[in-house]
Amino acid sequence: MTIALRALHVFAVVLVFALCACQRTSPSTATSPTALTTAKGPARECVAQQNAASSSSSEAAKPADKPNPGLRITLLDCRTYDLANERGHWVVVNFWATWCGPCLQEIPDLTNFIKTRKDVAVIGLDFEDGIEQKTIDDFLKQHTPGYPIAVADPYHPPQDFDTPRALPTSYLIGPDGTVVKKFLGPITIKDLQQQIDKAKAG
């Protein structure tokens, strides 16, 4: 092989690798739930646009638990949820995923708990990568949680909460907006009732 042909061969190999690299997609733009598309069309635009905007504004802040966390996020039905509006209530902020078995066991317990307690509310944050709109719609039709659900971007989680290392992860927020208890793993009505009674006893 002549020097010219050898140089041409090397150039062709480099070009192939360069083209392959250009086809790789960044996880923050392609697989983030806030930028999802399905085979039949885009995910709900209200959720994609609002939650993407909220995530980008928190990129500079390292996610960490705060004693008085804030949470403002767009729900699947396009309403805006603001944790600050729940002052005066006990609130369970529940990070979960459709593939998480223990998370599924929590749904009926949390739903039943808020049915019996007018002073308790729940917000469910679906925390998983690559969830398609049809998948979560079908899931919610089958399991029917009695509380609002939002998709939380795992690449840019809510800035006032630590990034969940395991699911489910839940926070019990007191009526004054402070974190009473962080739960790692599944919780029951008994767990919540005990923590609320303990906090009330002071």
C-alpha cells in the first residue's frame, strides 16, 4: 500500500469515528422526562416546558435536603403544584417509579390515608428516566392514586430535596413547612400516623 493510500485509509477511519460521535445524544436533552416524545407524539407540552424551565433554573444549586423545602412543579393534568399552598397541612412528598414494586404497595395506603385525614395531603413525584406518556397514563389508570402526580426530572431533581438514592423515598412535611421525617423505603399508614403523633407531642 502506497503512502498516499495509507493516509487515505487513516482519514476514512477517523471520519467514521467522528460521524458516530455526532450521533450520540446527551442524556440531559434526549432521555430526560422533561423532553420526552413517544411514537405517537410528544408528551404533554405543559409538563415538558414548565418542568424543564424549573430544572434549568436550579442547575447551579446542588440538590440537598432543606429544613423548609420549596416545591413548585407542573402536574400531569397541567395544573401547577406549589408546596407553599399546603401550609396548615401535613404533606407527604413521595418519590416513586412505575417499575418499583414497593412503590406500588404505597399507593393504596397513601390514598386511603388522605381519605381518612383532612389534614394530610400527598404529592407523588414520578422519578425515572425515559418514561413515556402512554406508559404513565396507563399505569395511573390501573393504580389510580388519589393524589396529584408530577414527573420529576432525574437529571435535575427538585433543588430543595436530596437526589433519591433508592425508591421509594418520602418526606413528611409539617403544617409549618418544615421536614419532620425522611423515609427511605416503603412507608405505611402506621408509620405516618406515628410520626405525626410524635411531632404533635413535641
